[in-house]
Amino acid sequence: MTLKQFWHRLGSPKWFFHMSGPWQGAFAVLAVLLLLTGMTWGLAFAPPDYQQGNSFRIIYVHVPAAVLAQSVYLTLGVAGVLLLVWRMKMAQLVLENLVGFGAWMTALALFTGAVWGKPTWGTWWVFDGRTTSTLVLLFLYFGLYALRQAIPSREAAGRACALLAVVGVINIPVIKYSVEWWTTLHQGATFKLTEAPAMPASMWAPLLVNVLGAYCLFAANLIAKLRTAILRQEPGAAWVRDWAAGEVRP
Amino acid sequence: MFAVQFRRDWLCLMRSRDEAVNPLVFLFLATTLFAIAFGGDPRQLAELAPAIVWALVLLANLLSLEALFRRDLEDGTLEQLLLLAEPPFAAVLGKVAVQWCVSGAAMAVLAPVAALLLNLPAAALPALMLGLLLGTPALSLIGAVGAALTVGLRGGGVLLALLLLPLHLPVLVFGVSAVLDTMAGVGAAAQFYWLAAISAAALTLAPFAATAALRISVEQS
Amino acid sequence: MMFEDWQAFIAMGGHGLYVWMAYSVAVALLIANLTGLDRERRRTRRHLQAQLGNRTPGGLDASEAP
């Protein structure tokens, strides 16, 4: 199968639905396994940080959440381009179904960041470069959600959200740069996350496991939500009825 | 097309003057409110002044953006505009230019007066003015994309603020930090370059994005 | 294991409150997310099968009845 064919087929809900069947469970199981391994490893077996002690273990849930928060938004931006330029059906489904997941991950990153900040910085919240840009990211997710809710026509809402997601993705680097500029100006480097450049493997290995687990969770969410959305979108299509019939009478 | 649209919108604006002065009235009312509510040491107020003025300019701009396309959508002008053979982004740019004159350029000229109410040292005023002149085009241009997306929606005002505040954050940050650096005696050239760069990028991209957004909004209404 | 006993593990060197708060919320969110996905999947399938049941031969749908 050439790349071009693959591209066209990815745009077809039917093809995606049949392809993705075995994958959704696999990714979910893999996500749970990896995340449980990484969390247990991080909680009990990774060495404590020489400065922060055991509060450092929050990194193993904080960083994966933050990584997902950004990756999901980037995915929305890519889906936005696909929808605006090629009017790909699947892109609209991605835009409609991934905003909640991304917003929850951003909220989790902010929450774990605050909980980590209390013992480390002595305060729950600091307008530090990264915390600020994560908070802004949450507002960007809220904006996408609110815009979708406000527009009655589904097609128009999809394209409006696509445009907003693209504008947001273009802006994110500038936002990040500007808030980092601003905070280094005001607070110096006192509140930087003290990550030793040479973090030993016993410390970063569980983090790597959890980040991989987080991406599997992302994939599981993407596939499951798209499958549900496809079935809801075309409940009358012949292939959907065939599939449902197969499920009834195995 | 740009000139025609500019002239038309300018005339409309001049006929309903209250609309033109509303952003300025808001700026001065809110500044006074801040100064009175603060009531403390004027020196402390001076340190807050750049942040207050910039935030209020941003909000005033936001208030006037909400009406940018509304009337044209209601009387059908917008639909005509998008049907013309000529590229509509020039007309969109014309509308934004008029909006900017009132709630960007006029603000930049009069914001120093508001800043003096807040006890900002006179030496920092040129930095405030220059920053506003360089930064407000970006506010109006990016704002036009948001205004185009939300035109005709119920509760559009709050939605517009939610969409635009995250996108406007860099302009606010560089604008305020330029004034603060000038007050501290450090050069602020880098911030001015950044503001100019953001405005230039917005000038090249935003009219197209706003046009696309208008098409979406007009098609569904 | 980096800890001498369970008590030390729970206490996390005095940071237990923060560490366990972060992890419990993360795990709760994970469980809510995965069960939510499964619930949606089941609901959609039930819905489809209910529709299908109305159309299978023998159980002719009222709207399709002559």
C-alpha cells in the first residue's frame, strides 16, 4: 500500500473502523500496564532526589500529563489543517472528540504541578513560565469547547474549531517564549524546576515508562472515541448494520 | 478595496461618535477606578501602572472588537462582501484598520494621560506609547479572527474574551515588560522588536484567517 | 525498594500528603477515563443493536409494516 493510498483510507471512517478494532483494546491494556509499572517504580523503587526528597516522585505523573496536554493540542491543530484544507471527515471527528481529554490532562498537569509546588517552592501556585503557559493551554481548550457549544451547525462548528485550533498552535510557541521571558525578568531562576542535567537512569527510566504509557492512553482514547463517533454518525449505513449484526449473532 | 472599505467604515464611525469614543471612555473610567480603589502609596501604584494601562487597553480593544462585523452581518453587507470577485481580505483589513485607529492608535496617544493618573514616571511614557503603537495592531488583527468566528453567536462577548485572551498574552507581556525595563534603566529594544514582529506576522496571516472565519460564520447564519 | 517499611512508604519523608494526593488524583482520572470509554462503547453498541433488532426479519419494524 502506497503512502497516498494510506492517506486516502485514513480519511475514510469505514476503513478506520475496521482497521482499528484490534488496536483499541491493545492500547488500553498497554497503557494500564505501562502506567502501573511506571507509577509503582517511581513511587517505591526510584531513588529520592537529593534536594527535594520524596516529593520529587510527583514528576512521574506530572510530566506525562503535561506531555499529553501539549501533544493533544498539537494533534488538534494538525486535525484542524486537515479539515480546513482537505475537508477530511476523520479530522472533524478528532476535533470534536479530543478536546475533553486534552483539557483533563492539562488540568491534571496543573493540579500535580500545584501539589508538587507546595513542598518544593512553598506555595501552591507561582506564575512561573511553564505553569503560566500550561494555564493558557487550559484556556485554549476551554475556548475550543465553548466555541463548539456556541455554534449550532455541526459542520460550521467543526470548521470554526479547526481554524481556532490552527491559530492556537501557531501562537503556542510565542506564548511560551513570552511567559518565559517575563518570569525570568521578574523572579530570576529561583523557581525553575531543578532537574539535574545528568539525571541517573534509575530516575528517568520510570519516567520514560510513564510517558510511553501516557501516549498509549492517548492512542486508546483517540481510537475508542473515534469508533464511537463513527457509529453514532452513520447509524444507518449498511456496513455499520452488518457490523452490529455480527456482534449480535457471533 | 481597502481604501473603499476604510472610507465607508470611517464615515459610519464618525456618524455615531459615541461608538468611537467608547473605548477611550472605558480606559479612563477604569483607570480612575483603579487609582481610587488602590488609594495607597503612589510609588507602588507607579510600579503597577504599566500592567494596569496595558491590561485596560487590551480589554477596551476587546470591547470594541465585538461589534466589528456584527452590523455588517445583520444588514447582509458581509454576505455581499464575500461574494465579490475581489479578494475580501483587503476589505477585512480596511475594517480592522478603522477599528485600530479608534481603539489602538487613539489609545496609544491618550494612554500616557491615563498612565499619569497612575503616577507613571514621565520618562517611561515614550516606551508605553511606542509599545502600544507596535502592539495594538496585533491585538486588533488577531482580535478580528476571533470576532469573525463569534459574529452572530449568542453570548459572543464572553466567548470572544475567552478565545482571545490567551492569544493576546504575548503582546501584553512584551508591552508591559518594555515599560518596566525602561523604568529600570535597561534598554527595551528586544521587546519592541518582538511586538513589531508579532504585529507583522499578524498582518500577513490574520486577514486570511479572518476571511475564512467570516465565510464559516456567514454560511451557517 | 527505597523504603524500610510500609510506614516510611506512606510517609514519603514527610511529603506523603502531596505525593499521595497527586498519585491518587492521577489514578482516579485514569480509571474514570478508561471506564468512561468503555461505557460509551457499550452504550453505542446497545443503541445500534436496539435499532437493528427492530429491522431483523421476523420482527418487522412498525414503520415498515404495510
